[in-house]
Amino acid sequence: MRRKLRDLGFSIGTLPTGERNQVTDVPGVRVGHVTIREDMNERTVIRTGVTAVLPHGGNWFLEKVPAACFVLNGFGKTVGLVQVEELGLIESPIMLTNTFSVGAVWQGTLEYMLAMTPEIGDTTGSANIVVGECNDSYLNTARALSVTKEHAKQAIAEARVDMEEGAVGAGTGMMCFGWKGGIGSSSRIAGGMYTVGALVVSNFGRREELRFVPYVPPSFDERDVPAGSIMMIVATDAPLDARQLKRLAKRAAVGLARTGSHVHHGSGDIVIAFSNAYTIAHFSDSVLQSVPPLVRDDAPLMNELFQAAVEATEEAIWNSLTMAETTTGRNGRVGEAIPYSLLRWIKWTEK
């Protein structure tokens, strides 16, 4: 059985983790996966899926959350981020999948929300669905278009607090630093009162770039692996507005850099951050919007929130590696799980 980094005796940073050390430590956040594995023939091997991150347990359209996004490198096919950038709000689950399945996942999520909220497209406007992706075509036969809109609905419906990590959901066919990557998550407590959680879909980098562990030459040609991408979701229950969440999202990039990534030309490196400390009602008779007191930018707490985002993102990436199992793929390819024996060389951890 594969284990998280801390279960192997290592830790990152100084802030305490939440109870589960997952993004779902942020109260109200739930995560759902649909994992698709099917062997048709040597060339057609399905290793893909869908992951849904639910900001809270209510109606996401009627109760929007403040949000922001930050793009390190825009070689990606996400949808919905233009409106997030413009309005500073998220009104749907954050959906994650493979590059060719963004459309199907968007359609399924829309249908789920239409059934949930009859007002959408009738007595009120449209819904902004957020979908992110990474390219899993090294192991997965992406041209098979195996993800359907029903998989998106299932991922939302099955979202829970106790989430899986590793080669599951959107991470099923992903590679990271030449090893098997996928879904990873971690959390931190800032100021003793607020939680910051990170979830990543890791699909980037070459083996020689991974810091702190010895280089092990791969048994395959790494040039065959797409440059890859990473989707980083940062959630918190700290009362922040969209501008402050943009600042928080930028710190996730520091956690990514600490692992060794230098953000390849062909890599989509994207952060989406949100707070569910308060919601913004879709319907209101008032011309004014009231929000609760927000964390001051110059408060020591803000620095701890930044630190929490860095540490949680870095550890989430490591967890995506340590939790992922060796996975076979198309054309006889194999995504090897990183050997735990390499971790004994790590110098920056505490046992």
C-alpha cells in the first residue's frame, strides 16, 4: 500500500497540518473522483478520470465563493477562468480531467447544475463552469475520448471528505518528474485558527529536475512524455477577498518551484484559489454587497496564510508521487511509482 510523505517519516515546513492533511480539512470542502481503467488492446488503454472539488456543501451557483486564479504558464485548455478573473467569484465545482475531456466534463457539470438550480438560463443568467486539465496521453489513449458527461456528474455526486490520492480521478494517467504522478493533497493551519488546503494534479517535469533525491535514469525516453502541466487548487476558510486570494494563489507557485519545476514551455501551470469563509448570494435586492471583516494585508496572519499555501502545495506534490502506484499504459508503457528508498536522501525533512 502506498503512503503519504508524512506516513513515511518526513515532513515539510513548520506549520501544523489539519486532521486529514488534505484539502478537505477546510470545512465544507469535498472531493470526488471517477477513475476509468480499461484495456481494449495494446494501443487503446484507458487510464484517465475526473476529479471534482466542491467549495461547500450548498448550492454553488446561488451561494458563490470569492476566488482568484494565477497562471504561471498558459499552455493549458481550462475554461471559466476569464470570468473568475473578471468577477472574483466561483459558482460551480472546480472540475479536473484530461486535456481532450474538458468539453465533456463541462457539459456534465452544466447538466448537473441545471438540474440542481432551475433558475439558471431561465429566470437568471448562465452559469460559469470551471474546468482544468492536464495531458495524460503518455499512458492514456486520449483519442478514445473515454470520459463522458456522466462521469462528471458521478464525480460531483460522490464527493466526500475522506478523499483518495495518487493514481485516481484526473490523476489516473499522469506522470510527474518521470515517475507516476497524479492527485496529491495537503493542508496547514495558519494562526491557529484557519485552514489552507491544497490539491494538485501533477503531470510535469523530468527526473533530473526533482530536487533532494538521487537521479535514477529512466528505462524509457522521457522525450516521449508530453511536457505536462499541473493544476493547483488552494482552498481556505480564512476571510479573504478575490484580490487577497490572488496573492495566496501566487504563493502556491513557490511550493511548486521548491520541488524542482522550472515551468516548461509546454506546461500549463495554473492555480485556482477560493475561500468559503463567506458566500455571495446570486439574488439580492440590495445595490450594496456586504462582506464580513477580512484579514488585514499587513497582519502577521497573512504571512502565515502565505506560508501555509507554499507548504501545503509543496507537500501535495510530494504526496502525489508517494501515493501513486505503478501504472501500465498504452503501447506497453509503464508509469513507475517512485521508490521509497530514494527518500532517505532527503535533507530538508524532520523524522
